[in-house]
Amino acid sequence: MPSPKKAQRNWKVRRLANNEASESLPNKIDTTNGNTPKMAPEITETDERYEQLSFLPIESGCSLISIAVQARKTIAYRLTEEENNGYLYFTHAILQQEGDQTFEISCCFNDNFCPEIALNPNDIARFIVFRFTTDWINKNTDLSMMHANSALRKIVNKDSDKITLASDQLQFQYLSNLYELLDHVATVPLFELQLKNAVNPLISQAIQLLSQKEQTLLSPPISYRDNINRIVRYLDTHLQDGFPGLTFLASIGHMSTATMRRQFPLHTGFSAFEYYRHQQLNYAFNKLQEPGDVKDISMELGFRNPSNFTRLFREHFGLSPSAFRKKLNENED
């Protein structure tokens, strides 16, 4: 996969841990309602490695655990949760080596939290781990409509304990945006909003992929990536022109409309129109951080009625454009 930027990490030690390479997540993040209390990044040091952990709530029943580990000597790193409490985990991991080489080392869905990797001196391993309750899965997916051998159903029904995705199936830009955001927690304005906006497409695509049969995930996918990327590039550069329709987009991707309907969600997590609207709202999110009238932004994006723009922005980000600007100004003060 292409390389996320390698952060210049300040491994300032806040708590001296024991000298074992294997440790456990603290019990305080295991809450019965599935919520994870937000915690500042916790940095620990041993003779063998530096480690940074962050626990970030997304919504009730869904949270993110961010882990970065740098080896000081050759080690076998392993992190476990003392009590599982019925959680399900979706994990993506990369290895960054000296010379800015980056490798995807893991992408899996399982019912057991256990990031592990062998590291050489100065290697950095990074894990993003989404933790779900089964209630969240049932609320946000329709398992009854999925094939009995779909990866998601097999994990939820405990017919399998781990599903591995084939390399490079997740949208690189989604991953890159999230790793970049997690590297700048302290400096990103309205971090909680940006975090949710960054993880939603990734979770949506993961669910689309996991809705397939397990064998499909383990096999190299039929590559429609270039076709879908042509459509994505068109939509990204025509956000002010109105949605062009599925037939036109399918022609850009050199595929049938039916094929595009199937493949676009697998590659992006959205239908083509949902992706277009998501990108429009991201554009508005950035424009609202600049001087200008909210009405002008809504008209630029083709909303004839500004109230429709306000409603969609509130549904997406949890607050209106004017409330967003007010909150942004409060943060700057």
C-alpha cells in the first residue's frame, strides 16, 4: 500500500511501565454499555520498546484504539485485553521501517483483541483497532440479508474467530486520512468531529467487504479499482456541478451500471450518490473554516434552498454550519 506519512514522534515518557514486552489494556476502558471514555495518549517505556495508546469514543457501542510501538531491541510485541466482554474487533496494522518503508501487515476482523508483531530495533508498528459491541453490529447492519457464509455473520455467530482480508482492499485515502489525523490529535480543530468523519467511511467500507463470503476476502479481488477510481476522481472534481447520474458515471468507469452498483460500495463504503454527498459536506466543512457566507457555500454546492444544506450538514456532523463556526471560534479563543 502507499505510505502514510511517518510522524516525528516524541516518545516523552509519562509513566514507567514494567520491562515486559507484553502488557494488557487497563480495565478502565471496559465499560458495560460499550462506551470508551476518551483518554489522552498514554505513553509508556520499557527496556524493549516505547508504546503510545489512545482510546477514543466514536459513538455508543463503537470506539477506536490507536496503538503505536517503536522497538528498542528485537522483540515480540503483544497487547491483550484482560476481559473481552463480548466485543468484536476490526484491526488494520502497518509496519514502518527506517528509510520510510511502510508495509501493510494485518487487516482482520475477529472476536479477540490481540495485536501482535515481531519488531527489529527502530521499527514502528501502528494499529488502528475498531471495537464494536454486538448490539452496535445488529443496529447498523442487517445480518439476516447477508449470506450465511458472510464474514460478518460467521464472526457474530461465533462460527469463526478471525477473518483476514486480502491486502489492499481498504481505500488507501481513508486509511491515510485517519493515520494522519491520529498523528495530530493536539492540533486538529474540533478533533471529535473530524475523527467521526474520518472513521465513518472506513467502517462503512469494512462492513461492505465483510458482508461478502469469507473466501472472497481471502482471495485476490477482481480488480475494478482503476475503474472505480476514475469515477471517484470525477466526483471529487465536480462537487459543484450536481450529481451526474449512474449511467454517466458507469460510462466513465467503463462498466455496466449494475456492475458499478455492486463494486462502488465495496471500494468506497458508499453508493455513488452517498459518496458524492459525503465529499460535498467535507468540502463545506473546510470552507466553513474560511471567511465567507454560509449561504454562498450552499449555493456553490448546488443547494437551491440553504435550509436543505443546513439540515444535511447537521445530520452529518451533529451541528449546524453556524454552530460549527461558533464552536470553531471558541476553540481558537
